[in-house]
Amino acid sequence: MRDKRIEKLANNLLSYSISLKKGEHILIDILGEDAVPLAKELIRQAEEIGAYPHFNIVNYEIMREFLKNCTEEQMKMYAKHEAQRMQDMDAYIGIRASTNTAELNGIEKEKMEIYNKYYTVPVHFEERVKHTRWCILRYPNNSMAQMSNMSLEEFEDFFFNVCTLDYEKMSKAMDKLVDLMNKTKSVHIVGPDTDLSFSIEGIPAEKYMGTFNIPDGEVASAPVKTSVNGYITYNTETRYNGILFNNIRFEFKDGKIVNATSNKTKELNAILDTDEGARYIGEFALGLNPYVERPIGDTLFDEKIKGSFHFTPGDSLEESDNGNRSAIHWDIVNIQTPEYGGGEIYFDDVLVRKDGRFVLEELEALNPENLV
């Protein structure tokens, strides 16, 4: 029996998120076998549209073995064929459903750098992101439920509420924030052990409303590369290359992270030393999803938390491009709701958001109660 919630999600993905058309080719990338139910429904509905679905299944245990002793030559060959397939696609949906979020823990840093530099960047950053209509999402399973401290049933209810939100309504409400950010020169953010100043002048703002990520809900820009000064202490956990970090604190001088500490300071600095761009910020974005109220340890959800912002070391986004280039793009989240210590965001010295709520009348439509 087909699950109506999965049917609705698949329909939203194909019709709204990527606008799949008859005769187009779509790659459905299944990262973890738990995502098979959604993949089957996507294939079924894509065929009903008259499109041509293709699929790929990644098993994380096999991926771990592949990465443990990978070489640059091997990864270039792997990426060559994966990039060719991506070039043949009009659209892409990636569904991530790992049964163990720590499966890649312990892989040597050098091996992960080979993977990111010679596979992730050319296949995904350069080919998929720039040349296909794409959307990435998770799929609810026991691993994610456990990570979120929920039962599977509770997590499924949460997941489908978040992922089938009326993103078209959200998109319209975002327009005034986009307009305001496009007029803004300077940004000042204050909060517990946080005092940041930077410019976004001349950097286009862009809205994310369910056409790239599900769940979604953010408006993004980027600092002028050398304009960031001050310090930030992130109040959420974040995972990178399989390593769980918390209490991350960055100090900036003229855009560069000159001091970085966390529960794993050595590993943190190793990531920031990946390349020159890794110590500069590639994205500044405000989280807006009314159903995401607390971190669950997954960036795709956590960066959308209502009342949050993320300040991202690494590669800049395509539209809100500040010129920074890096093999990393690490969305680390700071929540400013009262439960997390509050905080304020000023645009050109005008208070825009306080304790996670917009205080300007023209932006009130983005407060949580107006989006559900």
C-alpha cells in the first residue's frame, strides 16, 4: 500500500522543487538503502510525467572501504565517469538515509581531502550545482530518529511536516527580506560571546524555498570577503568529515579566521587549513523554517532552524558570490531564540531581528506563526 505522505513529498519534489518535464532525464541518488521507498515513488511519478529516471545506490559501509585507501588517480577516474553521467542529466534528487551517521569516522584526513577535492568539487559543486536542477533531502529512519532523540514515529511526523511545508507561501514572504538585504551595506550581530561586523554591500541576496534543499527556509548572502571582524561562538553541534564538533569559536581579522577553538581544536584547524579559502566566510544566511525548532545534528535541518543564522567557512554560493573559493563549505549554525541565549541582528545599524523574531513590520510575515 502506497504511503500518502511519501506520495505527496515525491509530487512536491518533482513538480515544485525541480519542475521535472516530459522527456527530461533525472538522476535519483540513493545514499543508504532506507531511502528506497521514496526512490521507488519518485521513479513511478517521473515515469508518469514522461521523464526518464535513472538511479544510483550508495552503501556507506562500502564507501568507507573505498575511501580508506583511495588514491588521487583512482578518485579522478571515479569522478570522471560520475561527472559524465551528471552531464547527461537535466535534474537530480539526492536522498540521504545512512543507518550510521558516524560511518566515515576515522577515515584519514588526507583521504577525505582526496575525496572532496577530486570527486565532490568537480562532480557536485561544478557539474550538478551549476548545470542541473537539483534538490537534496534526508529520509526518516531509525538513525535520524535516534540522533534527534525521538521515536521513529515521532521523527516521521516531524519530518513530513517540515518537508511538505507550503514553500510557495514561504517564497513570497521572503521577497521583502531579499530586497532589504540587497539594499544593506553593513551587518552587526551580537549574542552570547558573539560580536560580528561585516559588509554585504554589492553581494546579491538569494532565497532558498524548497527548490534546492528539503527541508528549506533560508535567505542567504555573503560577507564582502575581507570585511569580517570580531568573533562568534556557535551554540549548536556540527559534524564534518564524520567528526562531531561543539563549542566552535572563531575570531576574525579582515575576513580571515585567525583563531579557531572547539572541543576538537586540532581537527577543526586541520579542516580550516584545507586551502586558503577555508578560513574565509562564503555564506551568511538566516534560518526561517517554523517547524524546525532545535538542532537534530543534521545540517540540512539545523541550518533552517527558526530564529537562527549560519556563518559558513569556505566556498561561496553561486548567486551570492563573494569570490571565495574552497573545497569546503561548512554551514555552522547559531540560534538566537531566548532558549539559546537570544541575540540581535542589525542592518545598517537598524535592529532587524531580536531573539529570533523579526521586529520590522515589513518582515513580520516571516515570523513562525505566519508560515505554518
